[in-house]
Amino acid sequence: MENSGTPGYAAAICNVYVCLQYMLSTFLLPSAPQKIFCSSSVVDDINARQSTLSEQLFDAAEEHALSVLLDAWTDASTNDLSVFRKVSTNTMTILPVANASG
């Protein structure tokens, strides 16, 4: 493991902060182009804790995004099932094919 005083460590930390700022500006901030609509308290918490860099930093935002996806998937599945049930209740009559040789 690298010493925190080495150039490689400093570069890695710089890259992590660049990624952190990218995620904030892309998905979380009010002006984000692909905003996931987290509550302001989640965004404020991430901003306040960004200097501590931990794997849990974006956990609340992740849970929010997954919850939104689950809700959308559940709605789509329910709608698909409803349509399938309507279609499957219609019966089709299959007519015999005329014999070409005969």
C-alpha cells in the first residue's frame, strides 16, 4: 500500500475527487443534466462528508436511485401482466387449412 505522502497516492486522491465532483454535478445537484431527484438532505450530507471519502458516501443516493427503478419496474410489470391477461382471455378460432392436393 502506498504511503499517503507519495505522488501516486496524491494523484489517486485527486482522481477520486474529480469522479466525486462529476457524480455530484451529473446526477445530484439541482442543475444536474441527469438529475435523479435525491432529497436536498442527501445531497447536503454527501457534500458535507466528501472530504472523508468512504465507500458509503453515495449509499443514500444509490438507495434512492434503486428505489425509483424498482417502482418503475413494478409499474411496468403490473401493466404488462394486465395487458397479457386481457390478450389471453380472447380466444382464437383456427380454421382448417384446405388440402392443396385434393
